[in-house]
Amino acid sequence: MPWGPLLDDLVAEWAELDGWLDGVDLETPTPAEGWTIADQLGHLAYYDEREVLALTEPDRLRVEVAAMLESGDLADFGEVHRSRDDEVRGWLAAARADMVAAFRGHDPKDRLPWYGPDMSARSAATARLMETWAHGQDVADALGIERVPTDRLRHVAHLGVVTFGWSFLNRGETPPQVAPRVELTGPSGDTWTWNEDGDGSVTGPAHDFCLLVTQRAPRASLSLVADGETANRWLDIAQAFAGVATDNRT
């Protein structure tokens, strides 16, 4: 997808989430154990701010990440103490606006530091959209909102596909040499495919695939079909986000 529309979709994903929050008690618990809505928003705001640093002061972020890894102090990455701030919505809105503006000043192929290998600006923006959608799902579930899936899910699905190898490595397993073919049905009815000559296949609704790779719903509750040993193992451990290996929610 062209760079401008990807960033427009990132803005739209945030706008949908923000539209649910008027008059809401931000201390409402969400399905993420121990996380309130305020925690979800604070988490997004903190990492949006860190992305701004990656875009504007990359060397500073590299130094800070290196120091964090050397100290071994990985817990919470410093965001939770701010997530209780009464102004968390404003914090997130400001961080998001700064981040999108910084993205627009970059070429999508520019390499950016992060908490792991460097990535392209395009991949970084896609990851922020995925995070917004996934944490937005937690907020929607907490508020009893039935989301209407949009074709913005294609970004989330793409990230889920390209993190195939990461899902295995993150659990200390050797990734299979050939990933499965993935064929998903988007919300508008279009068919989205990846890895045409893959080993085995994964098919089903794009929405279900996105819930799986962001670990927002257990596999057994989703209409995904895996054909082949590689595909089956992948769906058991799929993880589209960075961090320690975690299991899908029950």
C-alpha cells in the first residue's frame, strides 16, 4: 500500500478508538489481566512517544534501549506509572499526532531503531496500527462494543503473516523453511493471499486471523482452517507483536 494511505489508516484506527471514550470510566477493567482502559491507552501513548524518538532522535533511542537491555529492567518499560494520569486521552492524542507527523516526514524505506532489530518506517507504522487495533479490541471488549471490521485489517493480517518466523524463534524453535500459504477473506469480501507456493495453508476470515495473531481470542473459537503440520503449529503459537512469548487468551 502507498505510504500516505497507510498513515491515513493509522489515523482512522486511532479515531475509532477515541470515539468510544467519551464519558467512559477509564478504570474499567479490560480482558488483559490487571489492565484497565487507562492502562491500555497509556501503553499506546508511551510507545507512540518512543516511536517519535525513533523517527526524530534515533541515536538517543538506541542508547536508551541498550542501557535498558544491559540493566535487565524490562518490566513495563516505564509506561504504567503514567497510564493512571487523568489526562491519558490527551497524552495519547498528542503522542499520536506527533508520531504521524514524524512518519510523514520520512521515506517508508528509512530504517528505524526499536526494541529489537531495526525496521523500515513502513513496518514501524504498520506495527503501531496493529497495536492500536489490538489494544482497541481490549477496550471494545471491556465496553461491550461490537466492532465492525474494516479493510484496515489487511495491515494487521500482513504483519501476522510476515512474523511467521518470529513466532517460532520467540519460543526457541527453528522456523520451518517454507511458510504456509495464507488466504483470508477481508471484511469487504475481497480475498487476500500471501505465500502462493507455501507449505500447507491457512484459510478463513481476516478478522479471525487478526484476533489470533494478536492473541485476542483462542484458536478454538475462530473459523480458521490449517492444512499441514507447519500451518497447525504456527496457529498454535502465532504472535505478531514483540516481547516474550505469550499464549492466546482463553
